[in-house]
Amino acid sequence: MQPIDHVFGTSKVVETLGYWPTFHDAEVISFTAERALPIKFGHSTFRMAVHVRSYESVGEGTAQYARVLSANVLIHFLFADACDIEFSEFNHQNVINAIVVTPVTTTEPANLRVEVESIWGFGGVLRCSSVEVEAVEVLPNVNV
């Protein structure tokens, strides 16, 4: 999958993984919402950390065939001017299918719709003015 034009900082992920992930079978580890102070109306933020793992096949066609963990990262997202936040089902796993960012027509600054498609647990939608990859944290490659 190619990096999304309206998501800033995708190069951080591509530099680490070598590609932009689909987020299928990734897990939402945490999320936070912070409202704006009255003097900064409209600057509420939403943050989400997503655990992405990649596997590769080794020993294909042999008795030693295995899928081994090749990448293990935590991607930290920042959603600026977040509003209309509707998420539910946060639990012990929170497996997602995709993160879909779609421009919407509006006169408000929050002109992006972000859907976190749930497979199990956490999922929902929000609107925001921008999506940014704040950081990519490389985790140890431990097969579990």
C-alpha cells in the first residue's frame, strides 16, 4: 500500500518498515483525547498508538517452513482539531482491519474523516483537520 497523501509523516513509517502498511491485523494499544482550553477553541487532539507486525516466510517448500516476525513497531498518530469522536469496544486486543482517511466537504477545519475499521474490539470514526505520524517506535522482534 502506498503512503496516503493527506497523512503527514508517512515517510517515518516507510523508512522503518520499507512500505506503508494496510493495518490489517494491527492492534490499537492506546488512545487519548484532549480538549482545547477555552482560549484555544477548536484545537482538540486525539492520539492513537497502533502496534504493527510484519512476518516473512522462511524455508518455503521444506519441512522447516515457518513464519517469522520481521518487523515489530508501534506507530503513534496525532489527529488535530478532532471532533465528532465515536469509538467503542476498547478491550484486551483491539484488532483492526484498516485505517481509512477520507476528505469530506465541509466549511469546518475538520475536513478529514478517519475510520478505524474493527475486526475485534476498538473501532469507530472521528473528523479532524490533519493526520500525522508523530513517531514510529521499533520494538524487539520476539516471536509469540
